[in-house]
Amino acid sequence: MTGDVLTILAGLPWTLALTAAALALGVVLGVPVALARRSRLLPVWLAAAVFIAVTRSIPPLVWLFIIFFGLGTGYIQISPFVAATAAFGLIATANMAEIYRGGLMAIQHGQWDAAEVLGLGRIHTFADVIAPQAVRVSLPSAASYAIGLLKDTATASTIGVIELTFQANQLAQRNFSGLYAFGIAAAIYILVSLPVAWLARSADFYLRAKVAR
Amino acid sequence: MDVSLDDLLSWLPDLTGGLTISAIVTAGSLLLGIPLGLLLALGVQANSRLLRGFCLVMVEIGRGTPALVLLQFIYFGLPSAGMTLTSYSAAIVALACNTGAYTSEIIRAGLQSVPHGQREAAVAIGLSRLDELRYVVLPQGLRVAVPALLGFSILIFQGTSLCFVSALPELLSRAYEIGSTTFQYFPALLLAACLYAVICIPASILVGAVERRAGHYARR
């Protein structure tokens, strides 16, 4: 029993690494996409809107296959982990851009007006006035997205990333007991997402307390 | 990439055949899953502590487990407990469980948006609990939940691609198969991706429109 749990747990670092890498890509690259989505220049705005719509409308597993099998066979050599990071990073970018957009929309117009009256420049306004508030608003949805992403990375097992679901699959094939192997994997996913949810809730509480009105 | 337009067109019937299967699995999971979600939503609000606890645990397990793990649990796991499902029914059962867990939260939020006075009024005019639910709470609560349920339906349609692992010949499996026989993975998968996008982009625009209309209704 413990041996089997440990076998599956060997995949946990890969699940966490994949989630963290994709999330990091999304958190960073989502910012320019969200800003482009608000641009007044039609081509820029349109490009961002199309990118977000197309990326989100194609299932994660299809993105994985396009990058791993599509680009990987014939165009460039690519390892499963890199392919998965690229696919989930891409999807996370589009989703984080939408989350940021929601955060920016939640900011009252008076904040921009006040910054202008104070004579702050555009970058200054954004970095010191708008962004700190938008981040605070975006945090809860970003946290639930992160938990969703953690579970989505299970699909990376299909291209051979040796994460939790992949290990469960291997064990199931060795022992002929899928019930048991996938049950353990499910329990690990639930146990991992609990502290993430708790952390997000306390971070949200802390940030809210700082600006309590 | 040496693929002609004729090649792409010759793949298309195969892929649309897969698309039909994806659509059937989506419909089946929603038809089973949304009533399950309603039951769980009502169960979570029940007075009995045992029932409430049971439903909460089911919802948390359903939402906490990746759909792929759930599918493999049902398709590869249940046979060892003496219950073998075809890839079709395993797909529908797994996605229906997933749907039930997620939609129960959507429906619960909808039901909670019904003002408490409505329930009190129902009690005051002597409606039984079932009638209160049927004529007062559900018509108002479900209406609020509709946009979110539609949005979730798009996600379930995308989720049918997971059935690749259970050998169900849906859209992605067909594209992969074309890729493995012709070694033209990239164009075949891209074509499948286009089919997903052609359905999901208009669908999400539509859901956005429904959301805005529902917003008007709520603001009145």
C-alpha cells in the first residue's frame, strides 16, 4: 500500500513543476495580452481578442497534441515536458489575460481621473495606482484558475510526462487494479488543491484587510 | 508541409463523424449531469446533516479530481470491481459526474439568489415544500443559473477530447489516427482544432450575449 502510494507520489514533483511553469508563463505573458486587449488601436485589440478566443476554444489535450505530435514530428525535436509547458503556458496566458481584464474593469474610472489630476504619467499611473488594485481583485479568480490548471496537467500523461496520472496509469497496468491506482491519484490531487485553496483564501483576506474601508 | 487541399477535404468526413460522437457524449453527459447537479445542490442545502455532509463530499471529490482521472477510474478501474462499461458509456458517466459536481455549485448559487421573502411568501400561502420548490424557487433560481450552465456546456464539449484515452473514436482520436496513418500529424490535428474553434467561438459569443440579457433581467 505505502509502496504504491510512493510510486504514484513520484509523479507529484512533475505535476507541480508543470503547473508552476505554466502558471508563471501565464502570469507574466498575460499582462501584455490583457493590455493589448484594452488598446485603442484596432489591429492590436483585434489580435489580442482573436488570440484569446482561439486559444480558449481549443481543448488543452488538442493543444498538447498539436505541439507534441504536430510540431514534434518533423519540425522540431521537443521533449514531453517542454511541449506540455508550452501548451499549458499558452492556455494560461489567454486565461490570465481574461482574469486581468476582469480585474482592470473592476477599477472605478475615478482612479484614472485622480491619477491624471495628480499629473502622474501613464506608466506611473498603471504601476502605482491601477495594477496594485487590479491584482487584488484578480487574485481569487487566479487562485481558482491555478487549481484548475493543476488538474488540467493530468492530460500531459497522454504525451508521456511522468506526472501523477502517468504514474497511476503505469501502476494500474502492472497491478490490473485501476480502481486502486486512480483512486490514490484522485486523493493526491484533492489533497494538493486544499492547501492552495487555503493559501489563496488567506492571501485574499490579508490583502482585503489592508484596504478595508 | 506537403498536404493538398484534397487531402484535407478527404479527411473531413472522418473528422465530422468524430465530431458527431463528441456532440452525442456532450449531450448525454449534460442530460445526466445537470439533473444530478440539481439533486446535489438541493442535497447540500438539506436540513439533514448526514445528507448535507454526503453531498458536500461528493461535490468536493467531483470537483477536486481531474476529469481525466475520473474517466480512467471508471473505464480502467471499474472492470476490476466487476463492472465493465463500454467506452461510450464510460465517457458519458465520467463526464456526467464531473458535470454534476460543477453544475451543483452553479445551481446552488442560482437558488441562493432567490430572495428569502419568496420562500416565506410560499410558506405563508400554504404551499408544500415540493410545490414551493417547483413553482417558486426553481423557476427563478434556474433562470439565474442558465448563462453559467451554458458556459459550462462549452467546457464539457471540449472535455470530450479526454475520451481519447478510452479509445472512443471522437474528434481528437480520429485526427490522431489520421496523423498516425499518414504521418501528417500537424495538418490533421490543426484541422481538428479548427473544428473545435468553429463551434466553441460562436458558442461563447452566444453565451456572452445571453449573459448580458440575463444581466438586464436581473437589474430590472
